[in-house]
Amino acid sequence: MTRRIAIAILVTALVVLLLGAAAAYLATRAILLADLDESLMARATALLQLHGASGGERPGVPPEDRFILRNEQGQTLARPPIDPVSSEPPRVVSKGFVTLAGGGRLRSVTLDAALAPAAPGDPQRRVTLVYSTSADRFDRALRRLALSLIATCALAGLLTAAAAWRITRAALAPLHDTARTIGGIDERHLDRRVDCTELPPELRPMGEQLNQMLARLEEVFAQRRRFLADAAHELRTPVAALLTTLEVSLRRPRDAAALTTTLQNCLASARMLRRLVDALLSQARGEAPAPSAPQPVDVPALLRQCAALAEGIASGAGVQVTCSAPERLEAVLHADRLQSVVTGLLDNAVQYNRPGGRVELACGATDQGIWISVSDTGVGIPPDALPHVFEPFYRADPAANGGGGHLGLGLHLVKSQVDAMGGTCGVRSTLGAGTTFRIELPCVLAVAA
Amino acid sequence: MRILVAEDHPQLARSLADGLCEEGYAVDLCFDGNEADRLARTVDYDCAVLDIMLPGKDGWAILRDMRRRSSRVPVLFLTARDSTEDRVKGLDLGADDYLVKPFEWDELLARIRALIRRAHGHGSSTIAIADLEIDLGAGRVHRAGQPIVLTAREYALLRYLASRQGQVVTRADILDHLYDSLDETSSNVVDVYIGYLRAKIDKPFPRKLIHTVRGQGYMLSAGESRSDEP
């Protein structure tokens, strides 16, 4: 871009210079030529007069001049005759340049004049005079002018080119620096920022936006790193259990029954690891952009479907699932994300419930979209744990740690999905009484309740 | 040797306990921090293997209280927490060793052996009393160059006596250190096993190493004791 701007400046300057030079040259030429022609005409006319053309015998006196010659007594000795007929000025037939065979140029004028009659009563005689003078001085002067104009233009052009380049480079230097800074940013160096004070005022908003974007990226990468570290950490104990069980078993000869028990224990551990891996993959997919566009979804129907799917686990835990939703509520959403969210909250509500307890699903419309709530009559969440429930691998009930089968990822996945839909998650809980999760999703309502 | 194991992951805990039992240790297993704390206060362990992230009381708190009580029980932290800060914190609090999960079984055994060895003042992994040689690393016993084959219990008893070499060991001590809280035992069992040990270690050889201290208990020593009962 520097080159383009500099070239544009240079071309503009050159065009201006050349136009100016051309104008100067042409104007000067016109003036010089007029001057040359004038002196040529004067001399030609003088010559005509020498030979009796209009104006009588007045050698060397141009016809436009007037004179009176008086003596001491005041008597007129000589004055131009007043002769209307012969005061007709010579007529210019043509003017032009003539190039000589041996080189050199002449400026030539052709005049047609009337000669005064030799005697009164004679017919008027007409003569043609071709009068030339050397155009060499004229040509030389113009050549010198042209050369100096060209030299000046060239010099000015070079200076302009250098200046344009310098100025443009200096003006665009902050952009180069910014580009270099940005080029130096990769996932290991996301803490670098663009220095907005170095940028010209027009570019500062761009610099600030860039910095904000970098800050957002840095945060996302940091979150990913933390999640990966947590996930790796969580895998350690189940893997250790598997390894130790196998190592201990192999240290001595075992009978078939003991080996079978060991294999069953290892199978349980392996299944647990698989669940963890599946949960991690869901998490990764949940954060990825949705592959398809949102569709109109019958929300109450979806809630009832999730409740039906959870029936098996719920009745096994002695928990009843109910659904209270308006007659019709249709919203434009990603159906699979919504189902994943509702299922996640439902699983959580059933798991942390008590036998004979209840889980209630509900939904409704807000002025921005829809809300969905999942309430349980379970053990509740302690107040100091409430802000952390959506964090990955967080388990409010420490007794469920380790091999209990609770990965601590369910609510984190729910939150990721809700975030991806642009919504919010909230939770309220009373210890011993129950917990209510409420999510709000901004969306377009196809049919409101 | 009696070992306390505190680990909340059920399968890992059971594997640890089973494996250590097979190595001849008496193992008390618990799944939460409060239980581990209680056991540490009431039983004199030869070694404790603690997870850090335990429900109830965490491993750091348990260790801190142990050291406040001036308990010199060697503690090995067995944990998924592997950062340098965690290791430094654990060791500075008074832990004797730190092993990160997942781990190699052989390494865990070697580290436990080293901890117990150091606690009993033995520099190397071989204990020699007169012409009796106990290779703690390999678990082999020789006397006068001849290998002696012992059962796990007998070896455990010999090892404990050797760690208290030259000191009187009461029957209660032996019960505490060789049998975990789940075993039904009476002090007769101790006499029976001393008899088995004597038969293998002392009987074939001129010099007696296992001495009865009447009214008190037993002692393993190279020196002659005043009262010697077969």
C-alpha cells in the first residue's frame, strides 16, 4: 500500500508539473513568436515604404508614426502626407516557418501591398513582398526553455518521489508495527497487545477492537487449558485403580474365581473411563458451533419427551417426574441442544433426589424468548457451593467423589450449551428441601402461549 | 508391619489393601478423612499411605494433626495432585514421600519399604543380626549362608522383631503391628508364630537369636539373654 500511495502522489505531482511546464512553454512560445512576427512585420513594412508603398517617401519611417519637422521660424519642413488612398496598410497573406536545405529555419511573412502611383492619374500598382528573418534565435531560446523546464520537472519529480515515499512510509509505519505485533501472536503469546498510542487517531478504534478480540481469545484459550488440565487430572484416579488392580492381580498365580472378580472390577473401571471420555467429547462438541440452523420446536412436547426418556432411571430411583407446560409454546431453536440441556438438568435432578421425591419440568415465555425450569425435592445445594455448580468436575457432595460415578461434568455441559444458545442459567436451592434450575433462552416465538 | 491406607476411590482402595496384605502387611483401610484421622490417633502404624483429596478431612489436615501430636509415623501421599506447589506443600507439612497417580505397583512397595526402613533407623535394605541376614528388598532370609523359607506371616513377624532389634517387644505390640483391626486374634497366636519362627531360624543353628523376656515379651538380639526359654 505504501507503494500505491507513493506512486499516486508521484504521478499526481508529475502530471501537475508537466501540465505547468507545458503551459509555460506554450505561453512563452506564443509571446516570443508574436514578438518575432511584430518585428518582422515592422521591417517588411519599412522596406515597402522604402519602395514607395503606402505612405510616400519616408525611408525608415513606419506608417503608423507621425512627425512634424519645423525650422527655427516654426515653418513646417516635412510632415507625412495625408493620402487616404495610399495609407492602406500592407495585407498579410501568410506567415510561416521555412526550413532551409542546409539546416536552419526562417520565419517568413508574405505581404500584399499597394504602391503609391508614380504619377497622379496612374493606376494603383500592387506588389507582393516575401520577407524572412532567421528563426534561429527564436528556436534556440525555446530549446533552452524546453530543456530547463524538462530538467526542472525531472528534478522535481525525483524529489517528489523521494518525499512521497518517505512521508507515506512514516505515515504507514504504525500499521506495519501493528501487523508485526499481530503476526507475533500465536496461542502461546496471546497476552501481546497492539499499542494504540502509536496509532494515528483514525486507526485507534481498530486497534482497540483488535485488543478486545485478543483478550476474548486469550480467555477462551485459558478456559480450554484449564478444562483440559482438569480433565487429565480427573482421569488419574480411575486409571490408577485399573493399573493397581491389574498389577496386584498379576503378581501371584490366581484361581479362576479371583481372576473373574478382578476382571469384573477392571470392567467397571473401564466403563467409568468410557463415560468420562464420552462426557469430555460431549463437552467439546457442545462448545462447537451448531452444524445446522435453528428450527421451530414444540417446547412442551420436547419436555414431555425428555421426561418419558428419563422414566426408567427415575422410577428406579423412586422419583416421579411431572411436566407443567402451557398448551402451546413454539420457538425457533436448536432442538438437539435444547434436548441435551433438558436431559442434563433432568439427570441431575433425579440423581440428587431422594426416594419418593419429585422432579417438575416447566416452561413459559419471556419477552426475549422462553424459560425452562427443572425443580427437584432433593438434598439441595449448600449456599457456598451454589456459585460453583456449573464449573467442570465440581461435585457439591464430596462423598460422591471418586468411584461414585459422578463425573461433575453434567451441569458444566448444560451451561456450555445454554451459553452457545446465547441464554443464561440460574439456580436456587434450599438445603434439605430441593433445588430449582431455571434457564432463559433468547429466541423467536413461532407461537406464544 | 501395620499400614493405614486412606483412599476414597473404592476400587483403587481395595486393590491397594489387597496388594499390601499379600505383601505381608497388616492393612487398615478407610474411605474418608475423618475415619483416617480417628485411626491415626488410636493405632500406632508403621506407615500411612494417604490420598490428599479425601471427603471429610483432607490428607493435609490429617498429616498436620499427626505432626502436631509429634507422631513420627512415616506418611506417603498417594495422590492425583502433581503440581510442584502441591508436592512442596505436602513435603513441608511433614510427609515423608509423595507419589503421583497413576503409579507403578513395584515403586509403591519399594517406597513403603524405604519409609519403614528409615523409620527404624536402618540405612540399607539388608538387616544383619549375627549371621542372620534379612534382605528387605527381596524378602529373603539367610542364616549362615543358607536360605530360610518363611511364610508371609512368619516373615512379617521376623521383620518386625528385627526392626525392634535389641528391644523388648510385647505380645500386644506384635498384635498391633502384624494384625489389622479386622482380624480376630488372641495373644496365643503370637506365641504360636514365635514357635514357628524359632523352629526355622534358631533351632538349626547353635546361636539363639530370639529370646523370651519373661513377663514382658520377646526380643530379637545377637547377645545372650539371661532367661532363655525354647
